Amino acid sequence: MSGPLSGVRVIDLTSVVFGPLATQILGDLGADIIKVESPEGDTTRFTGPARSKDMAALFMSLNRNKRSVVLDLKTPEGKDALWKLIETADVFIHSMRPEKMIGLGFSYTEVLKKHPKIVYVGLHGYLSEGPYSGKPAYDDVIQGQCGAASLMTSISDEPRYVPLIIADKTCALAASNAVTSALFARERTGKGQFVEVPMFETMVFFVFVEHLYGRTFDEQGELGYSRLLAPWRRPYKTKDGYICMLAYTDPQWRKFWTEIGRAELINDPRFINLAARSQNISELYQLAGESLQGKSTEEWLQIFEKLDIPCGRISTLDDVFNDPHLKAVNLFEKSFHPTEGEFFMTNLPLRFSENQIDKPRMPPKFGEHGPEIFAEIGLSEDEIANLVAVSHSQYK
């Protein structure tokens, strides 16, 4: 691997989406990711359409650039093998609850005591010093707790989940950032450390960037960014469909009002500047939305492009998949898997001028790389055969 993280080895005890996406990003950047699976396998192996029983769509999207080994950490042999893997690693990352790791003998205190240069990363539902510590957490639960689901009542009559695995994926970005930051700190200090990445607090941080709003200055102030909660903040209806348009600056609004024949609104005190528009955002968006119904989407796209007002058409998932810009930058790439055949994957959308990101390693079959990795850590052929037999015995 020749990416910016080439030479970094990560022992990955994560599953589902949060952890696997974080480690896939690290793998895309060149790290050697050793995915340690339980004898039952990562649940995403069975989530979605599949050609093989254990290589489902979601697993394929989250686990490229990884090598898979299987260890039963309830057995002495499995624990011994994991300790040998940790000896070779720069990063140890897991998504188990803290008390489970303590019970298995792999708490951060134990690991850092033996290997003080390692970056130990715990992906938890909640920070460990709070009363929620140790509670189980999944994306839907966190969407509800962090306020995201209740925000949907501004466009619906009831709380709704965002139709994305938004908590897991947002926290995965935070986790990959935390890992690289800790590795950078180790380069300077020579010391590893424990890094805790919680879902709940990360998503509250994410939500409240804009929604702290009036509470920023006043403990009784209004929570919720009014522009985002305005009922007319939505795709605007045109003569033949919908369009996304966001005039934002004073010059953009002046050009907009002139274009729709409402030049008198340029000096209207309700809309004359950003501060005034913020106070009258619902009325502003309603006026804008109602004014676009006389022309087609294509007509408005041409007009707004000429006026340099940000705009775009509404794209379905199929439209996005076939978007000409994304085709030009090769975001969706057709690849070939040795057992699964041709499949599409979404490439990492980053570019480094000095570090070439290699063609990816294909998502691994269950335990595919066990023998080669166990040989790398010095196990004999008999020890490898026994470990593989024991670890794979429960897999169905």
C-alpha cells in the first residue's frame, strides 16, 4: 500500500457500520487493516442482497482493504493469538461495550500497560464517565436521543428517522479523524493513548453546531436554527417538477427579486440584509417558493446559473448513480471480486498530491486471511490449523 497511512497496522474488532466504515477509511488511506471477526461473523455479511450467503451488499460497502481472521476470544488460544496481533499493531480499535472488553482481558489499561505505544480506540455508545456509560446503542436510538428525529417534526407531524445510517456514518468520520490525530501525536511524543469515540455525544455535537442558536448567549434562549426549521425550506415546485435553490447573500437576493419582477423587495426592511432575512425567514422562503411555479425546472436552472445563484435539480438515487460529474471522477467504480464477480463500490472521495491511493483490496471472505496472518505472527502450521478449526467451528 502506498497511501498516506502506509505502514500503519490496525487491529479491528469492530462490526456493523460505525467501526467498519472508520477502519475502511483508514484502509483506503493505506493502513493494513486486520479485521478480527467472532465465530458468528460480522452481521453485515448477511444484510442486503448477496450472491454468496456471507458477502451481502452492506458488508461489501464497508470492508474493502481489510484482511479477515476469525478468533474466538472466549478461548485461551484466541486470546493468545490476539495478544500476538496486538504486538505488531499501531492501532487497536473495537466497538464492544467497555465492560465486555474488561471481561475478556483487553481493557485499555491492560493493553496500554503491555504496549504503551499503541493507540487504543474504544467506539462506545456514550462517554464512560456519564450515567449512560455501557448502555447499548444503535443508529436509530442515537438519532432519537441526539435530537435529530425530533427535528423532523418541522416537516412531518411526528418524529422520524433520517433515511440514512447517519449516526453511525458521522461517528465513523469522527473516529477515523481521532485515529489519525492520535497517530500524529504519537509521532511527536512516542506515546500511545486511549481514545474514546462516543456516538451520543458526537451526534449531539454534530446537531448543535447550528441548533444551539439562541441558547449560545442565553440559557433560556431559543434552540433550533430558524432557517432550517422554516416550513418553506424545501425543494421548490416548478411548472414541471422541483428545484433546489438557495439565494443567500445580499447580491444574490437582489438579483433574484429583480428576476421574478419583485424589485420592490430589494429595499424591503424584512429582507434587506442577512440579519433581517434571518428574522423573517419563513415569509422569505414562502415568497421565493411561490414565485418559481411559472417556469420549468430547466428554465430556472439556466436562469440561476446565469445569475450565479446556487441551484440544482432534484436527483433520485438512480440519478446520482448516473451523474455525469461522478462518472468523470470515477466515484462509483466497477470492480471484480474473485468469488462475488463484478460489483460496484463507492471510492474514497479524497485526493493526495504526494500519496497515490492504490487500487483497493477486495472485501474479504470470512476468515480468508487467517493462515497468512497467523504465520506472520509466528504460529506453527499445527497451531494455525488448530486455531482455524476451533474458530470456524461455529460458523454457519
